[in-house]
Amino acid sequence: MGAGWRVALTLRINGADRRIRADPKTPLIYVLRNELNLKGTKLACGLEQCGACAVLADGKVAMSCVTESGAFVGKDIVTIEGVGALAVGNRVQNAFVEFTAAQCGYCTGGLVIAATALLGATPRPNRDAINAALGPHLCRCGSHPRVLRAIQAAVDAA
């Protein structure tokens, strides 16, 4: 759509209100990456099926590659750049570093977001709950065992 479709949107991202001009139908990932220069959220499948584009919206995982930015107005959005400011997110990030739970790193942001949402809602999840939370997140590098160990360490550190 042309520039005539751009409207002012206020999105709360990483604790700050950000006023942008965009078509409200533009998927959030493009607003994050192109308008706000938040490059940690990755575009991979573009179909909400791999999890690389995951953000937190009011504490829950939301895929940003297809969901319109207008749908996020009034929500508290946290990207991978802001997740470390959350106590749970910081614990998860530290565990991912400690257990080298990334290989290529492309999916890592989405995995950290998923783990942060899980531990925020369920501080002591069992292995089945952890696996279910990671289900929508694809990793092709083979670091999944380290990811599971990192999440368990974040649970144990609580």
C-alpha cells in the first residue's frame, strides 16, 4: 500500500512507548526491524511456523511475522533486545550463555522468548511443559539438548 495508508501508531515496546507511522496491516516484524531498528527478531518462514519471529505480547508468545502491527496497539511488547530487563528473561538468557544453547543463533531469540513466557507463567514447569512450549520453535543446528539443559537450569535457579 502507498504512503497514504500510513497512520500514527503507538506501540509499547521494551518498556517505552514508540510512536511510528505505518500501515496498521504491516506485520509487526517489519515495524520492529525496519522502523525501529530492532534486528534481533528474525524473519524465517514468514508463516508463523518456525518461531524465529517470536516476541512477548502481554507476557505471552506472539509470532510477529504475519500478525498485523495494529493488533499490538495497547499491548506490552517485549523483543529479544528487551527480554533481559525482565528477571525471568535475564535468568533464561544467562542460562543460554552458560550452556552454549545456540549454534547458528538464528532461532535463539525465539527460543529465549518462549522459555521466558513459559517460566513467567509456570515457574517450575516439568519436561513435558518445556517441550510443549518449544514445540512451535524450529532449530536445525542440533543445539536442542543444550537448550533443554539451559531452560532446566533457569528453572532450577529460581
